[in-house]
Amino acid sequence: SAARLPCAEAAGAGVKCVEAQAIKKAAEPTFLSSLASGAASRASKELLLHPIDTVRARLQTRNAPSSSYSVAAGGGDDGLYEDLYNGLAPALFAGVPAGAIFFAVKDTTKKYLKNRGYGKKTATILSIAAANVPYWLVRNPSEVLKTRQQVASGGSDNKGEEEDEAGSNNILDFVQ
């Protein structure tokens, strides 16, 4: 095994640097830092991009949508841009914990696999695959509720069909 010297003495000697290894070890995320970074990442994503997601959901659920040009030009929006943060509560309620779980599982699994001799790419691919399972178990029910709330108050064109808005937002309706 090679000798380990401080970096100033190791330069040019062909031995491993003690400080570089300490920095590398300190740079590995801990379980709690993974939870925090995942939660912060998902919360900021939801807060910043939710209005765009709301408009997209409303455009996709219309029976006879206006052309994208006429909507972009300001005509025929029929409430498209009203209440853009509807559906944010379910998205945050499940999305933030799901993001935290994803990062924590991914980082923990990746560290475990790398310690078992898997290469960096293989460990990354397998850890992401493993992290997606609990992420979507938490996230999927909230996506259904979020989309229902986004569409319900967006002036969607039902062509005379009445929609029971209270029923469409009810969690019991989703469970059944």
C-alpha cells in the first residue's frame, strides 16, 4: 500500500494525498443532507413551475381547445390564466416528501453500491432506478388531485356538461 503524505509533500512523489481523500469523503452527501436537498429541490420546482403546469393541464383537457397561436396572442383563453396556483397544496404536500425520499434513497443506494465494487455509472443507474419506486408511490396520488384542481377552476369548456366541482376535488372520490 502506498504511503499517505500531506499534499505539499506528496506533489511529485507519486503517493496519495491525505487532504484530497479527506475532502472527497466530506463531499459525499449524508442521509439528512440528501433529505434536505431533495425537499428543497422539489419545493422550489413546484413553486416556480406550477403556473406553467397548470396552463399545460388546462390546454390538454379542453374538448375543443383554441389554437396555441390564438391563446398566445391573448384571444380565446376562457379562464386559462385564472387561479394558476390551484392544485399547489397537493403538489407540495406529497411532492416535497417524495423529492426528499428520492434523493435519500438514491444517494444511500449509490454509496452502498460503490462500496460493493460497482462502477460509478452502474451505481448511479441502479440507484436512480431504486429511488424511483418509493418516489412514485408517494407522488402519483397527489398528481391526480393536483391535475383535477388545476383543471376545475380554469374555465374549461364542458359544452353544457355540468361538473360537480366538490366531487372532483374530494380525496374520497380519488380513492374509490
